[in-house]
Amino acid sequence: MGAGESRQHDLEISDSESDEEQQYSDQEDDDNDYEDVKDHQSPIKTPTKTPSSVDEIDAKLKALKLKYQSKNQTLKNAVKLYVHVGGNTAQSKWAVCDKLTSFSFAKSTSAGEEDEDNEEDEEGDLYWFLKIGLKVKALVDQQLQLKPILDQLRIDFVSNGVYAIKFFSMEDYKGFIESYEKCLFENTYGFECNEENKAKVYGKDFVAWANPEAADDSMWEDAEDDFAKSPIFKTPVRSNHDLREEFEEAAKGGNIKSIALGALDNSFLVGDSGIQVVKNFSHGIHGKGVYVNFDESMKGHTESTPRKALLMKAETNMLLMSPMVKGKPHTNGLHQFDIETGKVVTEWKFAKDGTDITMRDVTNDSKGAQMDPSGSTFLGLDDNRLCRWDMRDRHGIVQNLADANGPVLNWTQGHQFSRGTNFQCFATTGDGSIVVGSIDGKIRLYSVSSMRQAKTAFPGLGSPITHVDVTYDGKWILGTTDTYLILICTLFTDKDGKSKTGFAGRMGNRQSAPRLLKLNPLDSHRAGMFNKFRGAQFSWVTEDGKQERHLVATVGKFSVIWNFQQVKDGSHECYRNQVGLKSCYCYKIVPKDDSIVDSRFMHEKFAVSDSPEAPLVVATPLKVSSFSISSSRLSYA
């Protein structure tokens, strides 16, 4: 498929009914004077006129409401319901589903059965559901992908299809959002939404997260960025190469499980039976015809397919990790693969104080550590462990790799926490500071000098953090959840007036509210309800003073790209009139014909003068493609 498509939709909600729309509504209605509502990301050349004020919107709706008064004067919470039909075809449109209906929030069991008695002893089993007429009944949670559009008094959402509701008054619109937020809080945390309970969830220092409308966003605006500058490193591009061209080729050996991008000459595609070595170019990666099969030491294991590949020692060695022991995402060790000889040189074991232990993830000591030729240490993470492993013995002598029992990695630094941390994922900054994401949604920051106690612990928003990344300078953190990405600014001003990050000091109550990155309901439905966001990360920078330019995440067959500068811009159109945490819906999608294994930007040194960003590499199980981003290629809604 094509390399990219704009996240704009020339779809509109109109109150005039075509013959096709008649099947969704059998009520009579005269809507000829009701202003057509355009999708807020429509690319129609004549932009939608935005009223000068909310009062003006309200005045118009009140005037229009007079013609409906005979029908809805006794109908509480009246709305008009639309459904999106036609999928992703040229015939797609919004169709009237119910010309006049009402919404309500009601408690039901998790199976959706009505709570008629509402007895107190059943409260723990009850959840809030959204009901709209007889056509919609959905659990109030993030799966709804609710998207409010204030200047149209409209809300889009996903519930076994894509729907939109339009309100007849600003009062009803605001009342809906207020009720939804309260129901979402209660369904997420298990108790009523009030200031006292918000303080319990977020903590006294995170007032900005509980009440983002009152948050100080100055750190977002003041944060230094160098987006206007191209990277110093530039590699030549072939004279006949078009930056807008996409390069795609089949992967030798097939069934790609992961990709390990190199910052030097080569990158690597890891599959079931071996590793394909590919060459790094300014226009992307291409096969060199070299494929190294795993030897019997790897093939002999029932669950040996590597799902994590970590480059080390100036990218001449690779650590291959195969989590999933007895169906769980943990492993007792890993393989060290020598790329130059094509051999697995040893199988390492994880142990502490003479006892075998497990790890669920490993990562490099810092953002650029894989390029260090002398590197012998790396970081490990398990549910309640954070540590540093060393491949040398305690006296600095390289361990005997021929030991029949297999060498044991040395636990050189770290901490084994009491139960309850439930670590899921982690990443490192340029100086080796560590960010850790947890199943409860918390994100903890550890300085380079201590793994025992977090300098800063950001509260969760109710969704597990499945992947986390951090900028080279440590100023920005990107967390992945199933339904949204969360972007956090770690900057704060200490009591002496100095600017620091949350890795270097305790932020206290001096932090700003995070921002969310979401798919709009149409794209969320296209991606599939069972497909989740995976592996969101920044573009790759390993030098002080450089700023990452883009963010990329995978969901199903989509790679989704956000412009970092645009996301940080508080005056951006996406944030206008939003309620609650600001959410950005302006992105670019790269679609593929198969589910995507991973999407990552190459190292900044592979950027060229015509494109300040290095190429994006997208891998599916059978193919790998790469393309460069230029200003003419990538536009955002």
C-alpha cells in the first residue's frame, strides 16, 4: 500500500436525508435550515467557519432549538444520532440513525444487565453504561474513543461501529461531558468522582493531572526545541533517488519477530530461524544478501524465537531474549550472538545470590550505549526488579564462556522491590537515567545514580503502560497504553529558580498536565477493536542539543506518526475548546497489507538535507519497508 495517508476525512454530517439515510430513521423531520456540520478534520478547501465565541454558538443553537421545541420540549437530554457507513470507501458518509432520541448514563452489571434494585451490596459489581435511545449501549471506558467537537456541539465515539451525536444546546453538550468524565473516573478507579477521591488517585502534588484546565502549561511552551535546525550529520543521497519513494522488499527467511536498528553500518531483522543483515542508507535499509541461521543452541529450545534483540559492543554483538516461559512474559536468561562470526557465543543465566531469577525486559545503559565498543553491561527489568547486569566477573576478568553449566550474569546494581510495583517496561536517557512504566499506569523516574527510590512517580490514568520511551535529554516521556499515548513533560523549576528534570530532583507540585495522543473514532474503528497501540517511541537522537522531531506508534496494520513540535504547541487547533486533558488527533498513518511488527525511525545521522528526519522503517512478518519524510510528503491535519 502507499507510504502514507493524511488523517483528514472529506466526510460531513448533514441533516438532509438521502434515500440511503432513510433506512436509519423513520421519523419525519424538517432540517433544511439546520447548518451542515463538517468533520473537524475535513480537507475541504473552504474551511469551516468557526464562530467568534461560545456565546455565539449557544445563541444560534437556542434559536434553532425553537423549531424542535414541539418534539423535544418533554424529551430530556435530546440528541440527534448519526452512524458512519461505507467504511473506508469513496461512498463513506455519515447517515442519520435517529433524528430525535436521548442519552443517559445508567449503572449495569459488567454483562450489561440493568440494575433495577441498586442495592448497596451489589455496588462493587456495577458499572456505568452510556445509553442512546435503543441503538447504543456501551460501557463507559477508553474503548469508546470519545472525541468532543465543541464548535459543532458534537461528539463522535466507537461502539460496534462509529457514531456521532449532535446536541441541541450548549447546556446538554457540557452536561454530557461532565457526566461522562464522572462515570469514566468511577468505572476506572472504583469510587465516586469527587475532589477527595481525585486527591487519593493523583496525589496532592499532581493537581494539574486532576484539574488540567487550571494547570500551568508554561513548561510546554518554554521547553527548548531545535526543530528548525537540520541535524549536523548528513549522508549523501543518490542523485536519482526520490525522497517520496518507498522502498519495500521481502525479508529473507520470513516471519520477522523484531528489528534491531543500528546507528553504524548495519541493521538486523530477527526471525524464527535466523537474522538477516541489512545495510543502512540515507534512504532506508536494504538487504545485503547475508542471512545467518541460528545454530542448534538456539533451535533446541521450544520457545527460543527471540522477541527482543539488543545491540552491544559497537553493534558487533547482539543479546537475544526469548520471553514467554510457560506462557508468561519472563525468561531465565538470554543468548549472546556474535554478529561477525554468526555464532551464539554463550547462553547467559540470570541469578542473584546463587538463585536463578527471571527478567521480562532488557535495554541498553543509555541511548547511545550500543555504539560503545567496550560496553559490557546492560539493564534488566522484572515485575518487581530493576537492575544492571555485567558480563564480566567481579574481578573484571571476562567470564569463561565455555563453562559447561553456562555463565551467570553479575547483578552489579539494582533493587528488588516489595510486591506491588508491577513493572512492565523501561527505557534510558542519554546520560543513563531510567524511566519505568507499570501495569497500574504509573511512570517512575530513576536517576543514573540510584535504582532504589524513584525521584519522581507520575500517577496512572487507569490504563497499564505497555511501552515507554524518553527523549535523549530526559525532558519528555512517551508512554503507550492500549487506547492512547501519554506525553509527559519532566521539566520543573526548583526552589532556587533552576530548571531541572524529574530525573534529577523531586518535582513536588511544580509539574504541568500531560497530553494524550489518540486516534479519531473513524481510524480507531478502521484499525480494529482488538488491535492496540504498541511500541510508541521518539525518533532517534544521541547527541546533546538535538531534539527529536517525530513520534511513531503501531496499531494493527497502521504506523501512526505525530509531529512532536505540533503536539507540544498549546495553541494548536486540536486543543481549542477541549475539556480535561488535552488530546491531539493530528497525525499521519502509514498503512500496510499485514499486521505491523514494529515501526522505528533510523538514527539521526541518516537524515539528509531535503528531509530533516531520518527514514522510517516499518516491518511486517514478511516484508520490510522504509521511506524518508520531507515537508512535501508528510502533512498533518
